[in-house]
Amino acid sequence: MAGANTTPFTQEEAAQQALLEKLENDLRGIIGTLLETSIQTYTYAGSQSGESIYNHIKDLSSQLASPSLPPKDLTAALPQEVIAYVSQGRNPDIYTREFVELVQRSNQAAGGRVKAFGDFRDILADKILAAFPELKEDVERVIENTGGPRKK
Amino acid sequence: MNGTSEGKQKDRRPAKDDEAVVKAPPLPHITLGYHPLRLLVQRLKQDTFNRLGELIDEIQEGTEKDRKLKIINFMMERRQQWTKVLVLVMYAKKAQDLPGLIDLSSYFWHFKLTTDRFLSEMFRIRSDFVTAKVPNADLKTALEVLSKGSSSVPKTYGFLPPPPLSAAEILRTVRKINTLLAFRFSLHEIPPVHFRSYKIRSGKATFTVENEFEVDLSIGQEDHTSQLYLVDFRFLFTPTMDLEPLQRFRSAIINQGNTILLNKQLPGIYDFLHNLALTNKISVLAGQAGLLQEITGGRWAEAINCTMFKRTLRINYWIMSRADSKSWIDVGVLAPTEKLPSRLGVRWFRENKEVTDVEVPLDVANLSTERLLKSVIALHTRHILTNLHQSLSSLAIFPPHTLKLKIDELDSSNSVLSIQLTATRELSIAIEPITGKFVLKKPSTIISNAEASINSSSSISIYNLRDMIGNLRHRTLREEIVDRASKLDWECPPLRIIKPDDVKKWFGQDHKPRYIIYLRRKNWYKNWILAITMGDNGEQAWIVDLREVGGSHEIANVKIIALKTEKFGFSSLSHLEMVASATISNYVNCKELDDRNIQYTLKQSKGGESGIRRAHICIRTASIMRTDASWARDSLTLNYSNLTSNGEIRLVVQGGAKEPMTQLKMEDMSSSDSDIFFHPPSGSFGMNFVTKVGVGVIDQVIQRLQSIERLISFVSVIRQKNLSCQHVELGKIVFVYTTSPIRSATIQFSGEQLELIFPEGSPHVRVSTFLNDLLKKGGLTQVISQLKLTTSLLVALDEIEKKSPEGIVNITTRGLEWYRLYYPNTRNHIIDIRAFRRRSELVWFIKDGNIVRPQGQQDQPINPHDPAAYSPLRPFYVDDSTPGIEGLRSGSAVKAEMIGEALNRVHVILCPEYAQVLAAKSGG
């Protein structure tokens, strides 16, 4: 979605981007510590690496305790569906793609309907005019107000 | 849609605003269904933090492999979660266009909805037009009315009303019908087996099938082969599907019923209505079940799951808990048997297995799905709790009085299994009826964790539960013991103090301990700890002898000690301390005795008020004494007495002499050491020891015994010599050997040490070295006789030394029985005083130590028969005038009592100034 051709950020958007950037870094830090700790534990041998595990857990705890995690002014919100997607371990970009496709399809369908209703309106108008010529004025007003061609 | 609103807006605008650009209204912005990222991170952070805490608690115990596994699992699982959030954050960074898309999508959805509605509206209008018809004009009548003013068309068709029925006729007809019906059902058309309950009245036969339906049948013709007609029917159970407003449905049933009556007669109508009733019942139950599980307002929402399969209603219950062991009931129609028609029945599947030995009660007259569910759940609850109860009672740690089972057949929320975990803590287990979750009370950290763990597992067997509850008990008890013990000044050495291999080797023989507590009373010797092992058979207490090997500990030995109760209250812990201390003490002392090859026996005896059986050690006196033990009784007993307030142990050793200690007077012992006490009339003595638990006392016993032996022998010698003691205590005796003036000596002894001490100014200070040697070699008897022999001599020597002019005489002691006086100014004269035994009597001989001739006679020869011919003491040597002093020409023999007098005379000869001193003395 965020291709190079999107509009530039407003000031507020830029600030949010920076917060997201920071959050991303923090998260990478925590994930790194978690991985490191499990590796250390796996290769544990003797008291020296015991110390190291202890330090890692301490690191983790202080990373978690950081008051700036998550940034206070972060306003970004995500729809439930995206979160569900990720929690099932699927790629959210696919969600976006599918969603875009859905909107495109809806757009086409809506367009089709608009056209069909327009046709229907015109046919109906012709039939009404044929049956009730005295309603001509009303029929033309309705056509005009519903976006049809002006018949003046 | 868009066009329409645009049009309306345009309509409202004034005409002159023609140039204004008409914009479509902005898309409505959707906010529902968004979750702030911040909240997500915050929650995960909090959750991770909490779990980290739990992890740290958990890895305090378990094997190293377990702990590693726990840490790795935790880290990997958390890493997965955090990675998901990271993905979301990365996604959020580039997803700023997403809200617009969502708004758009929502807009399209609404558009479709609106157009759909419009379409159906159009269809409705069109179908309304189908019946819109203008009738053709009745021109003939119109003409007549317009011309004549009235119409000739008659308003009615002129049918004649039937004559009114009189009550008597109706009654007659009804009676006739009744009779016909009665004949028909008893003679011509016998109803089927389950359809024989009927009553005939008011021209109808009313057949009743209990709890199902009631149907009114009647006839139209007299012929008994003519068709029966269904007049009405009613369901005989509640609630029913309400048929009244659905008149069509009702008449459809009646129509179909009549067709069936025509073709299949009574059996057909019975089958039809019977099946209708059964189906209706199941539908009613299904409808109720549907209401129960409704998300809004249904009490059982998310707790049950109902499905219909053909005519069977399946209700899964407890779907939230124990995902792997499903339980459900099937309500359906059971096939007919020989005696019974098809009927409604319940099949119960408990934890994936059908239960055939229990019948689930189903009230077919008053249908209630909730009641049915509750009674099944009550049965299920009873099943679980009863099994758990049985399973727990098989464990020794849960004797019958600790388990109490209460079952409520109707409301299972009242069914509860109460377990007395420890003396003070009770656990109650119930099952929450709707969710099926276990409810454990009263809460504590341990219990809440266990509850969460039970409820989160996907399936749980009775054995798992039993183990879990067993562990719960152990952990609760451990917590209580540790808590109380720390208040009683016990320390808790860490579990790693003993290696797992050692635990298995020493504690795991009879039963595998699930939990172990190590305790050490402050002030115990560091080698000793108390271990309490907890297993399914109960608790066992052990004393453990640890050996320190290169920084870690190894078990050298363990010993089970008896537990009085399983309650571990303060008093039983104190008791335990007592027993443990006594046991350790006995163990250590026996070991010391073994090491020294001392013979002993360990005897059990009844302890005092505590009622416990205690061991005491009987030591053979002959083997512990290094010297002669004939004076003492054969055995000593080493007994535990009590504990001091700081946890040290007080031991008492009792023994006795064979003879009463008459030579000891009670008053003599008044100031004696409180660690030892005597009872002279019986000859008994006792020793008190206060030591750290775990430290032996045998060396001290040996030492003190030696001291007692010495004391007794010294005192008896003193008594034999008719001397008196000034002071007697173990290790010190002060006795008086002359009475006027009083002269005393002190014997101090302790272990191998032995010393004779004289007070300052005592004449015997001069010979104390010799006397000490004599005491060690010859004993106190010889010392006392020496004291008696030497007293007057030593007194006189002291006097001479003190009162003679400076430098006149030097006195040297060559031995206890040999003194030498040297007069440097008087021709270097030397006088020897030596003791000799003459006719069993001791006498002192005084003679010259050298031959000194007077001035001018140095070259005179010495007559070997008269060596003292030139001695200045010659006059003394030849003087026999004083009794007791016998002149022998070259010397004198002096009886012991006269030696002072004799010495004075000798000294005056050599030191004439001394005469004045003597004169002053006798004068004064």
C-alpha cells in the first residue's frame, strides 16, 4: 500500500512514523534477547554461562520495564482482522492485497448496479409516460433528480 | 445512492449558487473494530513480565534439564508472540491507507444493502399489481337502477334455514354415536396395544396416550367400516410448540390425520400422532437448548453446543474445559421394544465413552433442557468426585477422616469434596456446573496455580488429579513446616545441599519422596541436618549425617526417626527437635564410643511426660576407665535430658561408686561445680553436659570420670589420715595438715594434670617441687606422711633463714629428706640434716657435711673413727642431756618432734647472735 507514489506525510504522520520506528527497534531488541537467552540456555555448561543466562534475563526484564515501551503518544491502530491474520501466523500484506481486490470487485459491482438502475429508470419512465401522459412533468423531474439526462 | 443524496443537496441550494462546485459528502469513517497498537504492546509486555516472574519461580526447582527446557520453551514461545507484534508494527508503518480502504469497503457494502432493499421493494409493488383489477361494469343493473331507481336483482338466494335442533335430539344423536363408537372399538376395530386408553362421551372417543397426546375421534356414518374422523387433538406435555396461532399448521395436521384414518385406521393415526409428539418434544428441547446457548442472555452461552442430526438432538456440554475429552448427550427416539413403543430417550457420552450403566432421568411430561443438562452434569460431577474420593483414599496421606464427600443429585454446584490437606488447611473441590471447570478453595498461591493448571489442561484423568492434589498437599505442608520451623529458630538449607543421586540412594528405598525439606536447628553442629521427606505414603523424618567433600556435601549416613503426629504444629515440631537432637546425640556418642573401643549397650526406655521411647547408652565402666575401675559401679548411663532455649542439648551421665561416699560430707561439696553432683549416702554421682547437638561428649566424660576417681581417692586418703578438708570440689581439694597453727595444701587436678599447691608463706613452699613429684609417683598417702615429718624442721629452717643476719647461712634443699646449711663466714662450715629410718621410726641425723679444722690446726690428721673431732659442734654431738636428742659423737640423732629445738641449738653455736632471737622469742 505504501508505495513510493503515495502522498508525503503530514507532520503528525511523520511523528507517528518515528514512534513506530522506535517501537520497532525496541521490539527487535526484546526478540533478540529472547533468542539469545534460549541459545545461551541451550549451550549452558557450567557456572559462567549461568551468569550469562542470569544477565540475559535481567536484560529482558529491564527491556520490558522500559516506560517508553510502548511510546505514549502512539495512536496507530489496526483492524481486528489484521491482528487475527497475524496471530494465525499469516502475512498481513496478503490481507491487504485481498482487501484491495475485494474493494475493487465491490466497486465494479456497484458501478454495474448504478448503470442497471439508470437503464431501468429510463425504461420505466418511458412506460409511465406512454400509459399516463399527464405525468410527464413529474417523470422528467424524477429523472433529472436521479442523475438522468435532462429532457428539456 | 450517491447520486440521490447529491441530487437532494442540490435541490436545497438556492439557484444563484449555480457555480458552486458540488462535492460528494465525505465517506463515513469507520472506527469500530480497530485496536490501538499501543494497547496490544502494553498487554503483551505485561503478560510477558508476569510470565517471566512465574518462570523464575518455577526454575527454582527441578533437574537442570527441566530448568533448561523451561527457560528455552518460555523464550521461544515469547519470541513468537513478540515477533507477531513486530510484524504488526512493521505493517502499521506502511498501512496508513488501510482506513480509507475499509471506509470504502463499508460504503460499498451499504450500497449493496440499499439497492437490494430497493429491488425487493420493486418486486413487492409489482406483485401487488397482479391483483389490481378493475371489474367490468354491470351495465344491465346500472341501467335498471338509473332508469327505475331500484334494482330487481334479489338480495338473497332464498335458501331455507334448517329446522333448529332440539336439545333432546342432540342428546339422542350423541348417545347414538357414543353407542356406535363403543361397539366399533370393542368389536370391529380394536385399537393397537399402546392406544387403548380411551373414553367415549359427547359423541366423541377421546384416546389418551400419557405424556404425549390426546385425540378426539368420531364417525360420520353408522357403518362400522366407514371412516373415523379426527375432531381435535391436544399435546399432553409442556411446553409444546404453540399451535393455536398457526391455524394452518393445525388444520394441516387434522387434514393429514383424516387421510391417514381413511387409509390406515387406528394404528396409522397412533403412529402419526405418536411420532408427531416425539418430534415435537425433541424440537421443544432443541428450541430451549438454542435459547440456553444464545450469546446474549443465555446462561449457558459458550458452555454448550447443540446440533440436530435428523431427529436426534445432541448437546455437548463443558465445551470450554478439557478439549480432549468431550462429553455430550443425545436426545432421540429409542426403537420400540416388545413391551414398549418407541419413546424419547437419552444416551450419555461421558468423556468420549458411552455410559450404559447409568440412566439419565428425563421428564417427558415437563420438558426442560436445562433440567436435563443439570441432572446429567450432576451425574457427571458425582462420577468425577466419587472416583477422585476413592482414588485419594487409596493414598496413605489421606486417611478416611481427611476426606469428606458431599453429593447433591439435583444441583451439582453443591457437590463438593473436602480434603483436609494439613492440620490447618482444607481444600474443597467442586465443579462449576456450567463450564465444568474445577473450583478449588480456599485460595492460596499454590492452590490457585493448581486450579489454573487443572483447568487449562486439555484432558485430565483421575490419576492426574490425584497426583496433583497429593502434590498440593505436600507443597502446602512444606510451606507450613518451613514457616513454623523458621519461627522456631530452624534454618532451611537449600535443596541443592544434597545431590539428587544421594537423595535417591538414601531416601528412595521404601517410597519415592515427592518433596523434601531440609532443616537445621541453629546451633546444631554443621554436619547434621534434619530431612523431612514427603511421599504418597506420608511423611518421614530423617537425621542426616553430612560429610563435606571438596565444597559439596555427601551423605555419610541417615537414620529414620519416629514422628509422633503428622500435623507438624509448633508443639510437634518442638517435639521433633527434641527427638532429632536426642537421636543425633546418641548416634554421635555411640560412634565416639565405637571409635575408642569402649563397650556399651543402647537401651530403650520410656521417656517422661512426652511419652516417647527414648534410647540411653549404658557404658561399661571398666572399659572407659583408664585406671583401676574397681571403685565404681559396673555401668554408667548417658541420658538425654532436655534442650536449652538456644537449641543446645543437655546430657546427663549417671554413675556411682560401689561404696557410699561417707568420706565426703555434703557440706564439703556445697560450693562444688554445678556440672557435677554427688549423692554421698548412695555413692551416686552425675555429670551435666551442655553441648551443640552433634558434638560428642565421651572425651569429657572420660576426663571427668578421672577427676571423680581422683577426688574420691584423695578425699578418702585425707580422711584416713584424720585430716580435714577445707574445700572439696571436682578438680580441687584444700586440706589441713596441721591444726596449730593451721597449715593447708591444695591439690588441683584435671585430666592428666595434677598439682600440689601451698599458700604463700607456707614452710612447705621450699619443698613443693619434691612433694609434687612424690604426689605423682607415690600418691597422697606418702605426701601426707612427708608433710607430717617435715613440718617442724621446715618451720625452724624458715625461722633461721628469716631472722639470722644477712649472709650468715645458706639453706639448700637436696631432697625431701636432705637439707644442707652452709655457713660461709664460719670456716665454710656445712651441716647436713637427713632423715633415716631407725627401728620403724623416722629420725633426723644432724652431722657435719665437711671436715673443717680450727685455725692453726689445718694440718692435723683426721681420725677416721672420729671425723668430727675438730667440729665446732662437737659439744652438741656429745650432749645427751635432752630427751629425743641423742649425741653420737660425730653427729646427733633427733626425733622428728625435737628437730626444731635441735636445729636452733646448732645454729646458735655457729651464729651466736641468734641466741638473742631465741631469747626474744621465748621471752615474748
